[in-house]
Amino acid sequence: MTISSFRAELGDIPVEDHPRIVQQRSRDHYWYSPVLKAKLDHVTAEIVVSPRNNEEVKTVLRAAFKHGIAITPRGAGTGNYGQAMPLSGGAMLNLMNMDKVLEIKPDRVRAQAGAVMEKIDQETIAAVGGELRFHPSTYRMASIGGFIAGGSGGVGSVRWGGLRNLGSILGLKVITCEAEPRELDLVGEDILKVAHAYGTNGIIVEAEMPLAPAHGWIDMVVGFDNYMDASRFALGVALQDGLLVKEVSTYAAPIPEAYFNRHKPYLKDGQSVVLLMVAPVAADAMTLFVSHHKGDLRYRSDKATEEELKRLPPVYELAWNHTTLRALKVDPTITYLQTRYPSLEHLEKIISLLGDELPMHIEVTRQDGVVTLAGLPLVRYTTEARLDEIVAIHEANGCDVFNPHRYTLEEGGMKRTDQKQLDFKRQSDPKGILNPGKMVAWENPDFDFSAGKVWLFDGLNSVGAA
Amino acid sequence: MTISSFRAELGDIPVEDHPRIVQQRSRDHYWYSPVLKAKLDHVTAEIVVSPRNNEEVKTVLRAAFKHGIAITPRGAGTGNYGQAMPLSGGAMLNLMNMDKVLEIKPDRVRAQAGAVMEKIDQETIAAVGGELRFHPSTYRMASIGGFIAGGSGGVGSVRWGGLRNLGSILGLKVITCEAEPRELDLVGEDILKVAHAYGTNGIIVEAEMPLAPAHGWIDMVVGFDNYMDASRFALGVALQDGLLVKEVSTYAAPIPEAYFNRHKPYLKDGQSVVLLMVAPVAADAMTLFVSHHKGDLRYRSDKATEEELKRLPPVYELAWNHTTLRALKVDPTITYLQTRYPSLEHLEKIISLLGDELPMHIEVTRQDGVVTLAGLPLVRYTTEARLDEIVAIHEANGCDVFNPHRYTLEEGGMKRTDQKQLDFKRQSDPKGILNPGKMVAWENPDFDFSAGKVWLFDGLNSVGAA
């Protein structure tokens, strides 16, 4: 058997082959999407391999190359698009044993791929008062390598943009999948070949990331009777250059009262809310801004008791895709979309067309220097056909959709592949056994790179081009 | 004599009355404008009073109120609009003896009004690794109080906006001019009554300011054969959320070769240049971005020798109004304008209409969350009538002008006064003896607040309003 031959070459590298455990470790949070759930539910690897250092990663990849075993790398498995699901079976490459913070400087940190983001921040805050610029809502579980390979931005993106931006990642160490695996130290634009590529073109084993000042952020919850007032306030906050914030997001009623269970005592039924993370230095100015907008400041963590702080999750665990998770726990029929509204008027139009079928959730972010209403609306799901209609209604009204109900790199609209990335994959993974099935451009040589689609991770050729 | 009676009440507070010295201390950099030069050249105070603490300030103001002596507060006198020029004579209130840094916390600093901004930064960098968010090009001379009373933004505004933004000033201590002067601690929106009010409604004696991380900024000079290419690059830099910069500005040929004397060995004749201050953490990504834009990286301070660093001024001393100063030193007929170009197309249009009569200089800044082309073009001055035409050409082409050839608060377009500020002046300066002649709304009770003008410091009523 091929897998046995592969396994025989792994020496004492930890391996797990209990089918239940392997299946559980073969899954990410793809089940947020009923479409992906139907398509990917059967997917499982045959074994999970957990190397402890770069040499062991090379041993695994050498053996995989020799025996033609598919390799799907995985961090904490917190992605939502099936990024880390082994479509062709084979071996899961679990990188969570490689979790060391390697070097901390005042403005940057270097860590192994499996280091959990919260743990990195704990070390860098203690050492230099700095923290990662942004993180997903799964901060307490997600690994830095998984975030880079499968994520895009998150908490902090209102200030720093996203992973796709120049300067957001300083360096990556990648191991290739060849007869003799190589360690490549990628810097500059080479980084973008591997960022958000789902591990299809090399295994990220180390990352160097810039640090931002850690501010001891204050969580705030602000209520508004009208969702569009909440939206105007949130957009206004993000446009205030002097107000230092890390998170600004809006939730139309009834999302807060229906799904933010532990914050319920602080909420007022019928209100929409804005969630904020505010630097202490900006707290006074923010309360002034709230009152100018006639907002109802219902909670701020710097005035909370010890007991309240113990009971309540941080607001970032209500935000981003934790909103969807919390809604799903209450109502399993819920799913979500990823959208972009060019203006408040576009947002209002979509709300008028879809109403409570699409409970609105906006993350205010910076995209290419422009404050942007990035949508993560909930969807009261009925059928895949209706979901496609909702996507079409957005597009017909000038609003972009990055479809989270697709598991390939390209169809999700998050990353445009191009000839440079394809060439890189030819070098780093000549047999095409890294996370097979995820890069359409690899599977289909006739794939049209220039199809008129909007991509969040734009092609390499256009990064910073004049 | 009134001045003698006033002086008799000052005890041992230092006073200067030598006419030459008093006249020299009565001047700011108004002479950048030939219009202001003609109008204000004769202006002088009768004496200069230099209190050393808040009690002495109160003594001065008590005596001024009693004897009806005009009081014009002054920091280092580095303003360009006659902000600190005593139109009605009387006494200059020199605050440079009150120069202590009072308190440093990780995210904020409190200093006396006369503290020089560079000195504040030296202390805060040593103590907590933080520095002021922004500063004028006169950083090495200008006082924090003078900057707040007469300035608007500067180096750092590409990231942090300006003084007018909520959160840019945390608190001010102001002394009123009454029979019994009071100390007022202003926070929240009350700050905006006094910021950029030229000392017309209270004497700022202390300021609390937020700190940003000090990054050991790298100066870069990038050449382009075509000014519009330089402009596209500069705008692109400011839109890159991941590229941490403190200064981005553009200078059309022949400005660099004609006026940047000490940098001349690094420049190429005929090139326009972009000046940058870049965080070390962003240096690699910036050089990549430069090469994508086919820029010519002609100088970077982190590769300079000790000797070069000694010889060259920092790039911020080529920027903002130091550009005008350097041009004036070479060609005394030069003056400048303050403008705003809504887009690169607007900029190109103005250049096509005015050519080398208006050698272009742009400071890229954030204004209300939007990356903005703020112009400080040089003007090859001929007559006041032609200067007015150049202003009119801008306005006819949809470009705003904040006229630096006016010495009142309102006419410069930098600050809209309103009823709240006027009411505050009635309380803080009931006799109207603080910097008289500068607030039109005070002098002319029929002044129309709502005239259809664009203001950089918008009225209080509209700050952060929905």
C-alpha cells in the first residue's frame, strides 16, 4: 500500500491513523456553508503527520514526493472555505507542533508556522509592547501559518488593511515538495506567491511579521435604534484619523439580541449595535463622538468589573466570522456571505431588497487606503438557488461578492492566480501533490486568468503597479 | 502712560523693551507672503513679557485687563500668517520660558506651551519610545503651544490627519483674560474652541498630546523623470495601508535642483522628486514599490555615512513650508499657496494651466480619513492681482485654496468661527484684548458664519456630527 510505504519513511515523526480522529483533523469550519457542507462532508485524509521541526517537514515531503501522496497542510483548522480539507485524501500535515516564537525585535516578530497568534502577542507584548497588526476572530486558536496561508485580514484591518498589502508580511520560510525538498526564504513580492495560497505551492514553516503598538484596547458596545444611523457612525469612526481603533463593525437588529448571548444584559432589544476596540488614548474623544451621533454607549470594558470581564468574551469574538458561528449555534439554518458595499447608499439598497433574509453585519476595513464597508451578512438559508440569487442581486446592484461557498482559490474570489504563481508551483510542487484540487489554474491549463472578476488578492503582476 | 502702569504691576517678570529687539520678537514668518509683508511690516509691540509659570501669566493678564493692554501670545514665532503679530501693539506674551515636559505616559505626554517639539520627542522617545504624532517642518524650533494655537498638521499628517481631528489633542490648560484670570482645563470638544485660534480666546499654557511609536524613520529621496509619475507613486504609497510612512511629498522639477542645495549631489537634473520618511519595518516593501513604479531611489538615510548624515538636513526640513523658505533664500520673489487637489486629474489640469509660474509641491495627507493631495505650490510672484487670479483659476477648476496671504482666522480659510467660539471668547476675553484684529467674527458682529467657504478647521457644530 502506498500510504504504508510513505509512512515507513517517517521514522519517529508522530503519526495518527485512527479514522475518527483523522476525519476530525481533516475538517475545518467549512460547515458554516451548507453548500460546502454538502460537497465536502465525506472528505478525509488517511493519516495525520505532525512534524516537530523543518528537517521532519522535509522528511515528510521527500516521502510524499517519492510515493505520490497528497499533502494538505493544516494549522488549527479554523478556516471557513475548506482551505485545509484534503480533497484527494492522503496525509494531513499538522504544523501545530512547530509553535515557537523564534525572535522578537521592537518592530517585528519571527515565529514558526504553528505558533498560535494570541501566544505570539503575549510574548511580544511582554518583550517590546508590540502585537501583530491584525488577527482573525479565532485569535486564541489560529496559527500564524494558517492565517497567512488561508486568511486575509480581520481585527486590525480597519487600520492596517490586510495580509495582501505590501509590508504586511516581512518574510516567509517555505519548504518545497520535491525529490529533495528545499528551504526557500521568501521576501518582497515573492511572499505574495505563497500568501493565501492554501499551501498549494509550498509549506510555510516560518513567518516574520511587523508589530504594531499594543494599546490595551477597550471594548465598546454602542446601540442605535436605526441600523443606518449605526452604519453612519461606524463609517464616521473609521474616517476619524485621530481616533485610534482596532475594530469597527455593525450588526443590524435582531443579530445582537438573538445571538450575542453573554452580552445580552448590556443590550437593548430592537437596537442595532456597533462594536469597537478603542485605544485608551482615544477613549474620551470616542465617547464624545458617540454622543455627537446620539449613540447609546451600553458597555465599555474599562468600566467593567473583574467578574464581568471574566464572564464576557472580548468583542472580537462576536465579530468577523464569530458572528456567523454564534448565529449558527442558535439557528443551524443560518449561513453567510462576504460582500463589499461601495457606499452607505448601496448598503441601504441591499437592505431594502433583502430585509431580514440577510441580517446585516459590516466590518469596516481599509482596502488600498480607502475606508470600505466589507460585508459579512448572515443569510437565512433556504436553497442553493436562492443563495445564488442573493449573490446575483448584490452584483446587479454594484456590490461585490467574494463567495465563501466555493472551496477553490479562484472561485472564492479572494485570490487571482496568475502565470507567476503557476510557474512557482511548477518549481515548488512539480507533482502537484500539495493540497490538490484547490488551485483551478493548476488543474485546468486552459483557465482564463483575465476573466472579469473582482479579486481581493489581486494578481502578482498588478501589485503596486503604476 | 498705560504701558508703564501695566509694567509696574509685573514685579520681577522678565520684560524686554528695546525697540529693535521688541520689533524682531513681534514678527513671525509672515514675510513668506509679499501681501502680508506689505501689510504687516510696520507692526510691532511695545514690550515683550516672558512669564515663567502659570501664576506669572495670570499676573500679566490681570494687569493687561486692568489697563486695557493688547496681549499677543507667541511661541517660537514660526507661523506664516502673522498669527503672532501684534496688530494693535501692546505686549507680546512670550511663552518660551515655560518649556517643561510635565508628564510622560506610554501613550501620551503633557508639556508646557513653550516646550519645543523636538525636545518633547527627545524626552518621550527616551522614556517610552513614543513621539508626537505630527509636527511642522519647524520641529527643531517650534513650541507645542504655538503649534496648537497657530498650526494645523505637518509631518505625520499622512498617517494621523491633523490637529483639528478628534483625538489629536487630549487636553489643554488655558488662562483667561479677566479681572481675575482663571485656569481652565479643556477636554473633549472644548479643546477645539482654542486650537488654531491664534490665542484670541485664552492663553494656552499646557497641552496633553497622544504619542505614536517612534520608528527611527528612514529618509528617502526618489527621482522621476515625469512629475505626474512622481505624483502617482506618492499617492500610491499613501494608499498602501501596510507601508508605514510619516511623510510623503512631491516636488516638480526644477524645485529640487534649484532649491535643495545640500541634497544636490544626490539629485539628477530635470527630475522631479518624492520625499519619504519610512519606518525601517517598511523599508524593503518600499524599495519594491519604488521599483514597481520605476522610481530612481537616489538617497536613503539608513545607507548614508556619518559624514553625510551630518551634512544633510532631515528631509522634513525640505518639506512643508521649508520648501518655500529654501526657495525664498535663492529667489526672494517666490511665494506660495495652500491648495487641495481632489484628484490627480485636477492636479494635472492646474499644472497645464499654470506651468512653471506655479512650481508644484504636494504634501500627501489624510483628511477626514481620505488620502488627499494637499498643495503647497511655489508661486513665481508678480503682482497681488495675478496672485488673486491664480487663486481664482484654482477655484474655477474645482480646487480649494486656503489663502495664506490673509492674517485673520477666517479669511485664511483654515478655521470657521462660530457662535460657540464667539461665546467662549466673550467669557475668556471679555475686553477683546487677546490678539486683537485676528478674529473677524469678534470685530464684525454681522459676520456671516455660513458663507459658502471651505474651511480646514470646520465649525464646532459640525465636528463629528451625523
